[in-house]
Amino acid sequence: MVKTAWLSKKLTSGKVLCQACSQSCKLDEDEYGICGARKVADGELKLLVYGRSAAVSIDPVEKKPLFHFLPESSAFSVGTVGCNFSCKFCQNYDISQYPKEHNHEIVGQKLPPERIVELAIENGCQSIAYTYNEPIIFFEYTFDTAKLAHEKGLKNIYVTSGYETHKAIDLLAPYIDGMNIDIKAFTDKFYKEICGARLKPVLEAVKYAHKKGIWLEVTTLLIPGKNDSDEEIRNIAKFIAELDPSIPWHLSAFYPTYKMLDVPPTPGSTLRRAYKIGREEGLKYLYVGNIDDDDHTSTYCPKCGKRVIDRRGRIGQYVTNELDENGTCPHCDSELEGVWH
């Protein structure tokens, strides 16, 4: 299904400006955006993946990862083909890079917003997650779905690389309840050479989404020799802590994939080193991912230090939440930050 990508603007030059993401593509007739999912036709920007899902699953919300957002619940997860980044370490490159690598072909099953909401409810999900590829590239599809979902009492989640424009965040804020935003590194060099993007727009999006009151969690995939120095880890931790020390930070392990098969996996010691640095910088909630480490994937009350959400096994496999619906610690009655009901 092809629909008008209305988050766009016609320029006096005759080009059309896409206003969804910070790539800010200015496109002529028949030209595709960097994402491969948006194209100008008949003088208008079109969303080529509207209602076309390339990946659908019911996941534990912890898998997004969101650890302070409706623990133990399920999220109906949906994604399309295409991406505005070109990360050499992408785990979902088979869908994210599909249009670019298949002569602009669009694939995916028909799944309109109404059906997504119906399926989420039928399967007992409390939220819908726009994930697997970059959701801002199918903004209009997510917007229509999220609005319907809210009307039915469901929450909405963006799992994103953080290239949303302020205009896009303004439009999403009434309907998106939680975001997990990647801060992939803290150097522009990394973003330019490995991701095909820039650092500054990501940091601006993180700050602006927080300002708009959307619940935020941040993820960093630590890659040996690329972004795992003490200095870079500390700079990311400082940025998050200065914005809000209550923002959870997920530290994930890299495994060789896509165009980075020659880079070794991240050792657990690197994640625990980053965990320690995050603590030193004042972050209240830190988590390691993609490795077995129950102690560092569980949630502890910042006031009394007791384990209040126990996580064991694979992410989201065994979760025991002792907090009440207000996020109150049963041991000391302090309230932990998050979306608990």
C-alpha cells in the first residue's frame, strides 16, 4: 500500500523535503529517500511501506529493551523494510537494508493499522512496539496505528536510532508512551563511518523526547575497539546523567554480523566495566544485555539497594516484579521511576 507521507514540505525549488528524520532528504520527482521507504511521485512524498509489515512478533517488553515499562507484559512488535541508517553491525540488515540492496523493491505482508491493534488485543498485549527497523521512516504508518491503539487503551513504544525531528516528536508525543533510543557511540566519526549518520541529531532527539515527557531508556551496543574506551563510555554516561540520572541505560554485547564479521564479540568484562562507569557518573539504573548475567540485568531500588525486579534467563524469559502499580519498593516505600501501569 502506498500513501502520502504527509510529514513533508514542498519547496520553491520544486523538490520535496522529508521532515520525518534528520537526514532531511530533499527529493526530486521519482527520487527515493536515504531510507528507501519514501519516494516522490506526482509531486508528493509517498510512503511505500504503509500497511506493509516485514516483521511481526509478540515479544516480552523487556526484549525491546524496556525494563521500567510495564514489566512482565507483552508487546505486539511490528516493522517494515528500509532504514535511514546503514550500520555495518545491523542485526536486522535483511529487512533494514532490503530496498537499498534489492533495487528499491518493497516486501511485506498487508497489515493495516486497524488489524495491528486488533491482533495486539487478541493476543493479550498491553502495548505495540514499532521496532526491528527504524520506525521514523514509516512515521505515518506508526502515527495512525499509535492513535488507534491509544483509543483502545494500548500503549505505544518506539525502538529507534534517535533521528526523529522535533516536528516528528511533537506529533508523536501524545501517542508514544515509551522510547528506547540508541546512543551508538559518542563520536561523530563513528556515526559517519559506521552508521551513515551524525551524532548531534541523536543527542538532540534524546533531549527533546525527554522534554516532551516520553518515558526514555537508552541502549549502547559496545563494539570492541570501536566505541568501548573508558573515555567514550564515560562521556555517554555523563550525557545521560546530566539529562536525567533516572534514565535506564542498557549496555549490550556485540556479536559479529553483517559487515563487521571480522570484529570479535564483546566480552562480558567490558559490559561490567561500563556498568561500573555508569554508576560512578550517578546513573540509577544500569543493565547489561546479550549475555547471561542475572545480577546485572535485575533492577535494584536506588534507595535501599534491594532487588525489586528479578530477571533471569534470556531477556524477558523469567521476570519477577515486586513493585506495585506505582513503582513503589516493598522494602522502603520509595518510588522507582518508570511506567508501571
